[in-house]
Amino acid sequence: MAFSKQQKEKIVEDYRTWLNDSKAVFVLSYSKMRMPEVNAARAKLRDADGKLHVVKNRLFKRVLDESGYTYDEKFWEGNNVVVFAFEDAPSVAKALAEVTKGNEVLAVRGGYLDKAALSVKQVSSLADLPTLPVMRAMLLGTLLAPASKLVRTIAEPARGLAAVIKANSEKQPSAA
């Protein structure tokens, strides 16, 4: 299907917006993809704040050139799908791993994280990282551990003194 010049300009502008707004971009190749598979993949990626689009290679390469991304010409041969990760790259990579697992239609080809090219192995390593909320919780736990220990250490002498007084009061006969 041929696109008019205005349609191509709109497509390029959409690519530019998505690329600028995303933290990471993942590229997948596809063959014989059917709409139910596409819709299922889009729904899974949307839950992780990602967006899947079938791209026109020539137009997308133009946007990559404008934005300062580097790529190999052979990388963009064939049919490609691009997944944009807008917030948390590891969670989108995890969703992408679930979508491509056991799927003969979609295969990860690589990607970009902060304009740095990623190999297939690096994308799978990114999927193994904890998600942003989990990393925040781990950091918070690490930061709070010394403070909690300090509070327990300061409170321990008073708690020990209270236990001694209570034990002493229980030993002495009550003055009834």
C-alpha cells in the first residue's frame, strides 16, 4: 500500500515522538503474524507501559539517523516490529520475553537503551533485572536498615532496665 507524502510525514512524526519519549526501544523480526497474536502482544506490552508498532524500515531509519542512533544496514532488512518502553525498560523487556517465549512468529533482534545498541543477549539480561518498583523497595530497605538497627540499639538499654525492674518487683513479696 502506497502512502501519500502527508501520511509519511505523519508516520515520521509519530516515530520521532515515540522515540524521544521512550527510555528503551526493542526491535523484533516477524513472519506470518496474525492479528490475534499482535493484539495479545500489544495488550501484554501495554500492561508494562510499552507500545508495539510495525514500522516502515526506511522511515524509521530516517528518524534514527536524525536522533543520533547508530545501526547496521543489514539489521533493518526484513519485517520489523518496534517496541517502545516509555517508563521501565526492564518490565517491558520482561513482557517482551514472555511474548516471544515459545513464539515462532516473533524473535528479538536487538534494541537501544539510551541510544546505545543492545544485542539479543543484552535484551534478555535486561529482562532478568528487577522492575523499577522492586528496585525502589530494595533501595528503601537498604537505606532504612541502619536507621532501624540504631533505634533498636538505643532502645535496648531501656528495655533491659524495664525487664530488670519488673523481675525485681515480682521477686519481692507484695505489701498487701
